[in-house]
Amino acid sequence: MGSLKRMAVLCGFTVLFAATAQAEDWQVAKDEDGIKVSLSEVAGSKYKAYRGVTVIKAPVAKIEALQEDAVGACAWIHDCKSQKLLKQEGVKSWTYTQFKAPFPVTDRDSILEITTSKAADGSVTRALLEVPTYQPEVKGYVRVAQVDGYWKLVPKGANETEVTYQVHTEPGGSVPSWLANKFVVDAPFNTLKALRERAEK
């Protein structure tokens, strides 16, 4: 029994150190205007994951309401052309978004399944998952192949919220490396900046 316990403890430490090492893989790419963007390599992908963090002077409920307004949210989501709610069912919702891309890259579209969960401390997590076959592909757009990420809203006092936006995307089709490298910094930075401006009005 003792040796089993020792093995369990050892496994626990191994998992802990692995998780810590994983977290240290994030490299700060931009830290400006109160928004910090970090990037991380993703095994088996040529596209980096991004994580943007900022503090917004607004309560969680206000930010959550801005995010749940699918059509209105397009105004603050980076490169969004249009967005609509496809379906709402309990804690899950499905949105369809069209994104503009610079020439010569074809514009993208994306169908996200969003699962919202709330914790006892008042924080809200919105898990994002691409479901590319939820609806048929649309002519003139390349369907985003994969999105895996989340929004996390954590209350910091009565009227402040720490907002984390973390995503890894496989954009589908062909995307030049210069654009991919620009997108993973611009998307979280510009999205968080525009969201903050609206939430603090």
C-alpha cells in the first residue's frame, strides 16, 4: 500500500510539473494599453494559440450581455463582417460568423458552439468549439476547420472584471505565415480593446 501511495504522489507531482511547464510555454508577444497578449506553440499545428488578458471597468453581467448579443458583438470582434445566433439551448448557443481576410486570402466563416458555465465566485467561462459541419459551407467562404478556446470573466471588486480570451484556430485552406503570425496578435488585442471600449461606456 505504501508503494502505491508513493507512486500516486509521484504521478501527482509529474502532472503538476507538466502543467507548469505547459504554462511556461506562453511567450508575451504584446503588452500595451493594459492588454497583454501571449502566444504558445501547439503540438501538430503550424498555428500558434493566443491568450489575451485585460481588466475592464465594468461588471461581469455587462460584459456577458455584450458577448451574448451575437449580432452586436460583430462590432468589436476582430475582422468580423457579420454574425448571427443560429440556436440557443440551455447553457449552449451556436453562432455563425463571417470574417474578412486581406487579399489574396479568401474570407473565412465559422460556426461556434459556445457553452457557458458560472462558478460560485461569480466568474463566467464561455467555452468555444468550432463545429464546421453544423451547416453546409457557404459559397465564397472557406470554413474555419477548428477553434478550441474560451472566454473567462472574473469579477475583481464591485465594478471591475478580469477578462481572458484564449483560442487556438486552424483557419482551413491556405494562409500565408505572415498573416497567421499577425492574426494571433491582432485578434486578441483588437477584440479585447474594442470590447473594453464598449463595456466602459
